[in-house]
Amino acid sequence: MKVGILLVLHGSRVNEWKEVAVKYKELLNSYFELVEYGFIEFNQPTLREATENLVSAGASHIVAVPLLFAAGAHFYRDIPRLIGVNENGEVVINEKKVSISIARPIGVDKRVAEILKERVEQIIEGPRQI
């Protein structure tokens, strides 16, 4: 089984979202061969386009990894719909059925709290930045 990783980002009219997506793709490529990113809205590629790219690259199973903190409407409704997941947990692309799993959102994690702590310390110790 060849696994493809689909990074799911919200998207924004601000270009910084795309820069973040590219950097996370580069980081994850050191762990996984097939990594693509897609956006829920505003940016390209769409989730469907990124899924198609993974299938074209040979993925037989795709793990969608939402860069979201909690499960909500995007997680439960929009991500599966935008990817095109059917009732069997599959997506059909060019007549090829590929299974899809959607990882849980980041949630509460001490590692994230440590990053937040670092950000606060940077503001306290240095010049204020936005």
C-alpha cells in the first residue's frame, strides 16, 4: 500500500497561508514520500485537486491531516465533501478507488502549549510584533 498524506489547511485571502502549507509539506516530506496540501477555501489547490495529485502519484490510501485545533463543521462536513469521500470511505478518481482516512484535529497537546509559551515569551522579551 502506498500512502499519500493530504495536509488540510483552512486557507485565507492572505498569502501567508500558502507559505505555511509549502513549509509543512517540506517538513513532512522528510517522513513521507507522498505529501500534498489543499485548502478548504480561498486558496489553491483545492482538497480535491490535491487528492487527485496524490492518486496520480500512485497513492492507494490517503491520510488527510487537518491543521485544525478542534473538530467542527469543517472537520465533520466540509473536508469529506470537498475531497469527495463516498459512504464507503473512498474517493474515486479516474475510475480508481482509493481509501481515505481523516486524522483527528490537533486538539489539546502539551507541545502546542510549549509553542504558545515561546510566542508569549518572545513578545515579553523583545519588541512587539504583529
